[in-house]
Amino acid sequence: MDIFIYIRWGRLFIVFYLELDCKYRTAGVKEYWIVDYEKNLVLVYDFQNEDGDDYTFSDTIQVGIYPDLVIDLSSII
């Protein structure tokens, strides 16, 4: 799997996040996103480059594993 997007809804996020991080790294996921509606935030983790960034719903995100793909969050959220 190249990319996984998780939409967060609920309070038990920290425990679940730690499980996701370990499982996705082990499974070979290259990049995953966590969309947090409560905080208007998107967390992007790029395992290939050992990098991560935080974005708001008004930002534009360049997908790390697909350099030609750019997503304007303000147009979809």
C-alpha cells in the first residue's frame, strides 16, 4: 500500500496513533495522513523520507509519494 488516509473521530486517538504508526511502518506503507476534524488539522507522515508535517484545512498539500499530485484542502473540506 502506498498511502493510507485515516479520518480521526473520537477521544482515544493517542493510543490508536501509536498502533497505526507501528503497523503501517511494518506493512511498508510509504505515507499516511490523519485528518483531525476537531482540530482542523491534517498530519502527514512520510516514512520514505522520515518526515512529517502538519497542515490546516486551508492549506495545499503536495503528496510526498506522488510529486505531481497536489491537494487543495480548502476546496474539499
